[in-house]
Amino acid sequence: MKAKNVIFTVLLILITCSSFYSCRRSEAGEFTIQRGVLTVGVEIAYPPMEYYAEDGVTPMGFDVELAKALAHTLNLSVNFVDTPWDLIFTRLNGNQYDCIISSVSITQARQASYNFSKPYISNSLAIIVPKNSRLSITSPWQLAERTVGFQAGTTADEFMQELGRGGLRFVPRMYNTFFQSINDLQSGRIDAVVTDLLVAYEIVASPDSPYEIVWINPEDEKFGICIRRGNDLLTTVISEALDSLWEDGTILRISYDTFGMDLVSSARN
């Protein structure tokens, strides 16, 4: 009799937990700006994290696949809103999408203004220069008196500003998109680009790439899903859905599909 009671209790708990998670997934749709849809802000100009396929219409990349998997787990469809980086946080606050899944580093300053999910991938900063450059640059301090490009409003921007406050004298060139900085690096208008390591890997991956990585920041940073401040329920269910995607191996699979290696597991440590 006791054994039957134990079995019944366990089954009841499992059913309750399953119903609770299904309810939470349903609630997620109630707290999105369009019912049944997860609307995602993304700057689709940052390969391999987010970019357009050759047709110029279909979004691809790690963040895109993560957003699709996340929406599926929450029983929602997904809608991507391509947004310039310099407007991406403003438009989140303006309710133009539910969240940003676009290589957003979790920083103290951003956490003061926005909700964040648990991290889903680790990142760092890197310096890219042309191969066979006449300049000897192996650290940020060797950027002194050089013209350095970086995308405005990113952690690369914040990093270079901090170095400037610390006494590094350099010529800054801020760009609206990452590709603009690479174009100027290629043409010789700037000496180096500071950017996310995950993106730098993509730029130098090809054997005939004209660029090389000469420095990687030993300090780690992590990307998370950025949500409007105060939307705590959506934050919770997104983090729970991320847990599910970790447990079933989906995030690791997306990493191998995108990078050919595991660049995500360290984000859980």
C-alpha cells in the first residue's frame, strides 16, 4: 500500500511539473508584444552570429538558430526585426520587439537598465590586423598612435574608451557596422580593428584571408538575451527554455553547426 502511495505521489509530481512548464510556455506568449510570436531584435550584419544568406533575405547564424529553437521550445513562432546596432536598445524600450538576441554582452551597465537571461555563449575581444602588416601589434598598448576601428556602442568601443582614459593615445574610428571597419582595414584607412573574438574567428577562418588575429583578451565576457526591464516573467521563461536547450544538447549542436567546435559549454561554468 505504501509503495503504491509513493508511486502515485511521484506520478502526481511529474504531471504537476509538466503542466506547470506547459503553463509557463503559454504565459510566455501572453507577455509578448504579439500573441503567439516571439519578436526578436537583431542586427543581421555580424557573421557568424547573424547574417543574411546569399538570397539577401533569409537570416542565418548562431543567434538566429538559437532564437528559432527558443521560440519552438516556448510554443511560439519567431519574427526577426533587423535593426541597426545604434538603435537596437532604444527600439527594445519602445516595445518594437520582445527581446534582443544579437551578440549582446552582459555588462554591469546594461544589467542596470535591462533584464538578461542566463548566458548562452562565451566571448572575448580581439585585435585584427592585415597579414604581413609592417606594424608590430601584439597588445592593446601597441595601438598607441595608430588608427583603430571598432563598432560604436559595443564592448569594443567601451574597451577602447577605457584604454584612452588610462592614457593610451590613439586615433579612434567608430563605425555603424562591423563591415565598415573591415572595409577600411582592407583599404588601409585604419591600422587595426577591435571586435568580438567570435566574429574575428570568422574573418580569419579562410586560408586566403588577408587578416590575422594578433591579440585575444584573456578576460572573458558572455552573451545573453536582453529583455526590457521589468518583463520578469518573459525573462524567467526564456531562461528556463535555455536550460531545456542545454539539457537536450540543442545549443551544443548549434555551436558545432556554426563554428565546428564547442564554444558554448564554458558559458555555463
